[in-house]
Amino acid sequence: MNVPTYKCKEASGAFGAAIMAASYTYYRSLQEAAAEMASIEKKVMPDPLLQQEYEKQYNAFKQKLKDLNYIS
């Protein structure tokens, strides 16, 4: 995983839904809609010392999704 996480200035479910809607109507893609409509407030880099724990928790999360038949 070892990738940065970005926090948007506009943090709400409604705003995310608006981006999704615009990506199918006004813009050509989700990436374009997000780039035009959202602005990044903060970039958080993963802590290399916690990488093993991140991986462990992510794998547990994926297994739970499989157990619930959300993914295969």
C-alpha cells in the first residue's frame, strides 16, 4: 500500500456524490471531475515504521469483505 493519503477541503458525502454525478454528466471521467471540483487540503504520507501493521490490517479488512461476499 505505501501510498500517500489526501484530505480534501470539502469533506462530505454529498460532495463526493456531486463529483460522481458530474463525472457522468459534465466531465469525461471521475478523475477529471475530481481534479476540477476538489482541492487538496493535506497530504499524509504513510509511516514506514508502521508499514507492517498497515498491511496486516488491510489484509484483515479484505478478508472480512470476502467473508461477507462483497468481493471474491
